[in-house]
Amino acid sequence: MTLTERLSLYEKLMRLDKPVGILLLLWPTLWGQWLASNGHPNWMILWIFIMGVVLMRSAGCVINDYADRKIDPLVARTRNRPLAAGKVSSKEALLLAAGLSLLAFLLILPLNTLVLGLSVIALFLAASYPFTKRFFAIPQAYLGIAFGFGIPMSYAAILGEVPMEAWILLAANTFWAIAYDTQYAMVDREDDLKIGIKTSAITFGRFDLVAIAICYGLTLALLAWVGFQRNMGIAFYAGLITAAAIAVYHMSLIRSRDPKQCFRAFLHNTWFGAAIFIGIALSAI
């Protein structure tokens, strides 16, 4: 195998060919960056966090595939992933994940000790999430905390503390993650039932659509509460209204529970996060 072919496999293992995951991790981080700085982010800190998002999402994907290396071959959508197909060894995957995590840690060394401490928690969340599918009924909630941990870290980096507002934002992101990752889990529900792993799509059962709608509603309600406490301008609420319209569109896509449409809705969630960020950014101008 040539070096180019090997690097291509690593790229697929890190899902760099599928950037939607990076965006779903990036948007809540940007919410935190803009709100913590009142719309005037420190550009060096912002760059560190953006690079950290890319590195940690990549490491998380590698760890996920390592944890699921015996499960993925049994699922139609994942059986051709590099580890599942035997094109990359388990040792290679672990070394790659360790290298990516080390680079992410080196990035934040210039920041304060609170950020460094929170980064340990963030690493634990990213590394342990793949294994929650074995015992946790709604692992998507755990994913939401892991994907949103850039929020309290952003506040820590900018303010030197993590106020209640940051945890409210993290809760909002957690409900959003349950909504979009349940859509994702609906794609694999039949395979997951055969394998015996746990997902929110299985746990919610015939109430899956209702649960997703409630999670979208809670996300927007918590964000609205933050906006109310901050006396945010009309642009912020316009962003929330746009996000609500996008959520309604997603509900229309998944109403038949068709796997292709569920996956389409999942991918489209990046626009939900973007609408909220644009509202936050414009309201600070």
C-alpha cells in the first residue's frame, strides 16, 4: 500500500471526508466564543478552539471506530469503514487517536489552568462516548455533552470562569444533539436491534418523532432564556425563529421514518446550528 493510499484511509477514519460532524461540534463552540466575549472574540483563542474542534472530532471518530470495530461489519452503512474492513489495524487507530489528542492538548497549553483541567474532562467524554451504546439507553445525551464541551471551555478561556449561562448553553446543545443524533440512529435502527446496542431511536420507539420535537423545543427555549437574560436584540430571536423553521422542516423529512430522509435531516442540522450562531453574531454588532 502506498503512502497516499494509507493517508487516504486515515482521512476516512477521521471522517475528514464528511465535515458535517466538525460543523455540529463547531457551532456550539462558536456560540460560547461569541457570548462569552460579548461578540468580540480573541482571535488567537478562537483559532485555537477551531483547530481543537477539528482535532478532537477526528480523534473521537477514530476512537468510535475502534470501539465499534466488531459491530461495524454487521451494519450495512458502516461495514466499509477502514477498521471494519480490515484496511487499518487497531494499533494504527489507537496511535492515530493518541496523536490527534496530543496535538489538541498542545494547542491549549497557552491558555489558563481551568481550560487545561476542563480539557481532561473533554478528552474523557470523547473517549468514553462510543462505549455508552453498550449500557446507556440514550447515549445521544452523552454525545451532546461531549460535543458541547467547547462551550464551558470557551467561557473558561475568555472569562477565567464558567458561569451558569455556559451550563445552560451546554444543556441546550445536549437536547439538540439528542434530536439530530436520534435522526441519525433511525437510519440504523433495524441493524442496531439485531446487534443489541442501545440508541435513543430504539429507546423512544414509536414516540421517536415526539421526542425529537420536544428536544428541538427545549433547545430553542433554553437559548431564548439566555437571550432574555442578556437582553439580546431582534437579530438573535430572528436566528431562533429561523432555527425553529429548520426544525419543522426536519420533522417533515422524518415523518415517514424513511432511512434516507432521516439521514438527510441529520445532515441538514448544520443549518440549525448556523442560524443560531448568525443570530448571536449579528446581535452583537
